[in-house]
Amino acid sequence: MSFQVQSSLNHDSAAVKRTICDEDFVTHMAERFDGSVHSFSSAGNANNPKIHTTLLVPTSNFPETVQKFLPNPLSVTMKIQFTGNEADVELNPAKVPADVKMQLTLTDSDSGCDAVVEGVVNCTIPFVGNKVAAGVESALPAVLKKALEAVDAAAN
């Protein structure tokens, strides 16, 4: 299943990348969705930052059709790796045969930058994988839109 989210941000791509890869911001976002950061590491440089984090997320944030297939809380490994103004983003939940792969593209403009997130949800739970993927996919655009708004508000 695939999805796309677009947003115009008031900060340039460098500020957006710094914010996305900042441990305090990742912690803030996890807490905003009633979760927590279990581990966080970063590498790379200002132009090509990378983070690897494990989040604990309550399943109450997911659609009911998905909740019954997930442990609560759900441990999710998140990897973000920038190359210039593009980032590969992976979300891998523990003990669930599913993942989310996204591409974030930042394009600088006169007033900040435009952010486009495109991704796909994969779920291989026998018989119900497509239904679970569709449920997760239906929730992701709203979550990503809120995340991009938070990035914009926190960027400096």
C-alpha cells in the first residue's frame, strides 16, 4: 500500500534536517503520541545526518482493526538516513511481519522548503496482511502531517 504527504515548511532544508535528527525533538514527538524513546544514536554530518532509534508506542494510536495484531506497547525501530536533501526512512515494528519504507524529499524555496513524503506499508500477516497495511496506511498521512507541522514549529 502506498501514500504521499506534502507540506510547505517555513524553514530551509538544513534547519529541517537538524530538527528531524535531534534527539530532543525525537523524544518530544514520541511523547506527543504517548510513546517514549527506548534508544537513540546519531551519526553522519550536517548535510548527511543519520539516526537510529527505538520507540515504544502504545497501540491505542492505531486503528482498531490493526490493534489486535500488535503487542502493546509496540517497539518500533526507526532509521533515517539523509543524503543531501533526500532521506530514506524505515519503520520496523518488533515481532510484527510488517514495515514502512518512506522517502522524504526537501526542496528549498524562497520562503523555506517543501517537504514530500512518499512511502509504502508492507505487511505479511497471513490472510489479513493487506487489511492491516491498509489500516496503518490510512492513519499515516495524518500522523506525518502533524509531524511535519511539529518539525516546522521546532526548527531554528
